[in-house]
Amino acid sequence: MFVMGLVEGYKLDGETYANCKGIYTESDDVLFGRKIWDRKEGHRFIFWCQSEGIWKITGSQWRQDFLDGKITHCGAFIASSNGHENWYDSDWSNNNNAKTSPYFGADV
């Protein structure tokens, strides 16, 4: 039996460039005025690109350099097509019809 509880994160589904699909959870870190979201399986993170007004996903190997101000551009593997307040409310269909959904954790 599945018991719906609190949302533990949000999932990006679809066959995206650079394997960006997966479950993302909110971190405490802020970049360009909004929280960073880290993929549970590692190696990717979602960040707000203030200059373009959209969300982007790139490799975690660059995460600390973004936070330290060493990287100031918004280069990334994929991007949303619009910029809602939350990345999971944005449209990701421009990436092979990727879509988002809430993640409630494992079955109970």
C-alpha cells in the first residue's frame, strides 16, 4: 500500500541530454537568488540562471565553483523553456518532452 506523505523532492522524467533525469532535492545553498537542487543519484544540480530567467541543469563538478563566484555564466547541459518560481513548475518539454512530478519517497 502506498501512503502519500510529504514531498521529498521532485523528479525530472525523460531521456534528456547528459542524463539529467532523476530525483532532485532542495539544498540549503542559494545561487543567483534561488535554492540549488541536487540530484539524489549525484553528479547533477539545478540552478536558477538570473540573466536568462530560466532554470538549468549542469554537472556537480562545477557546483562549488558556481557558489564561490568562479563561474558567473549560466552554461549548462539543459535548460527549462520558461522560468517559474520553482524549477519543477517550469516547462522542460524542450528536452525530449521531459516532465516533472513530485517524489514522495519509497512505498510504505
